[in-house]
Amino acid sequence: MPIMRPFLLVLAILCLAALGIWTSLLRKGPGVVEAPEIAPWPKSLGSMGVPNVAPGTLQGQILYADGATPCAEALVELVQGDRVRWAWTDSSGKFSIDDLHLATKQELVVLVAEHMPHPFQVVIDGVAPTQVNWILDQPVEPIEPLPEVTWGNLRGSLLRGMPGALGNGSTEGFEVWLVPKPGSDPLLALGERRAHVQADGLFEVKGLINGSYLARALPSWAHGGSWPVLGEAYLDFADGTEPDLLSIPLKEGMVTGSLRDGDGLPVLGALLILRSLPNDQQPGAAVRVWPPVRSAADGSFTLVDLPPGHYEIELVAGEAREKRRIEVRAGSLETVGFGLISPRSKGAD
């Protein structure tokens, strides 16, 4: 039995060796396992380049127009390409801006309250700080505040200038034309307004901007026009309160007459044309032509709503033509006469 013990020991060693080899093969798997190549160390990383450094510095002081008072809290702004650099001045008016590119000429803008934006030019030409001293212009004049605009409603009436026995006294269709009074503040933006007048002479303008106006009265056939003005009154509507009823007295006159033919019969349908004439006070005034009037069946005619002045009346009846001059006075009725019209020419042409 002494011989068996060495044999068993050798057998156990061989079994352990075989088990180790078999375990190693299982871990590696089938096939040939090659050692991986070792990648070589990369070459030099190369130069990373030098960053674009802006070494310039601008330092200075800003003074007011007197050349002695420091300008505090002024904004100094400099644009270099797509870069904006800025700084505020301190209580002594001094500022400093770093990180600037060197440049042969550079424009800066200084912003100060009550001053226009002021451009200055500077040359940044070295690494050492560039020193500047600037004096501002005079401050701009303060802008006057816009006047306060308020609105109100205006009520008024027209007062006829003819006696009640003359005409029907109606003001139906008359128009009141409001224009800004000469010399009014243009910042108030006063505009023209027009109002329709009722038969009883009353009119109303709503939403009228407070200001000074000249109110003018026009006859019914003159809507939208500027003549004839039968009456006017100044209106001070600038205190923000609605005034009492505005009264516009009319200065008007009338012209009447009657047409007869050679047999003494009334002439129907004759045409009467009224024209204004310049007077000594208005030598260059334009000649105005009123809407024509035709004679009635009894040969009578009446021209109403005429402002005082000098006129020419032309009669056209068939081939017959005559002219007369007449002066119209406020509140009066004027009568004009024509010669007898030939029977063969009576009637309108």
C-alpha cells in the first residue's frame, strides 16, 4: 500500500492541472484569441492659436458746457463691429471703458438728460489707456407742454335783422359756420364745424373743442360755402365751461319790385340776377352772383337774405334786358323799379 500513495498524489495533481486548463478554455470561448493591437500615442495636438485679445482702454471726463461742472450719470457708448461697450460717468464726470480693439478712428455717443445725443471721435492707438476730455453743448430748450384739450357742447340762436312784418322770419335751413379765431393756438388743433339751424333760430354743436372761434351765419342756399355772411360773433370757448346761449345777430336786407308790360299787365317768369359790387372799403373784392329769382304771377319779385352792400340787379325778360344798381342796408326793404317791358318780349326767355 506504500506504492499507491505516491500514485494517488500524482493523479490528483494532474487532475487539478487539467481542470485549470479546461476552465481557461471555457472563459476564452472557441477559436483563436489574438492579442489586440495597441494604438500608437497620437501625434502633437497642434497649436490652439492665440485668442483675439482687445487690449485697449478708454478713460476720460465729461464736463457741461461751462467747461467746469462735471457731468455725472452720463452714458458713454462705443460700438466696435458687433461689440457694444459702455460706461456711466461718476460724480466727477469720469468714466473708463476696457476691452477695446485698437482703432485709428472711433465714434462714441454720449447721452445726457436735457441734451441732444452728442457724438465724439477718438483714436485708440496703444495698449496704454487713451485719455480724453469732452465738453458738452448747451442743453436743449425744454419743450412746452401741449395745451390741455377739453370738449363741450355749444348752443346758440340766430336773431333776425328784419322787422317781423317783412318776410316770414324763419331761419329753417340756415347754417352756422365755426372757424378758429385768427391767432388761436395751433397746438389745440381747432377745426371748422358747421351746424344746422332750426326754424326757430336755435342750433347746437356737440363735442366742440374748447378754444376761440368766429361764428358766421349763412343762408339756407349757401350750405358748405363761405358767403354770404349774414352775421357773425366771436366765441371764447377756451375756459372749459359751456357758455350761455350764443346769440348771432343777423345783418340782412331785402329787395323787392314789380314788373309790368306796356299794357300794364304783370310779367310772369322774368329772370332777375343779383351781383355784388365792390365798394370803397373793398375795392378788390370778388363779384358774387346770387341764385336767380323769377317774377311771380302778379309780376312781383323779392330778393331776401342779403348782407349790406352795393349790388347790381339785371332783368332778363325775353329779349328785354335792363340793369339797376342799388344799395342794401341792414334791416331795410329796398324797392327797385324797371321800365315798362314791351308786350312782345314779356315772359322768360
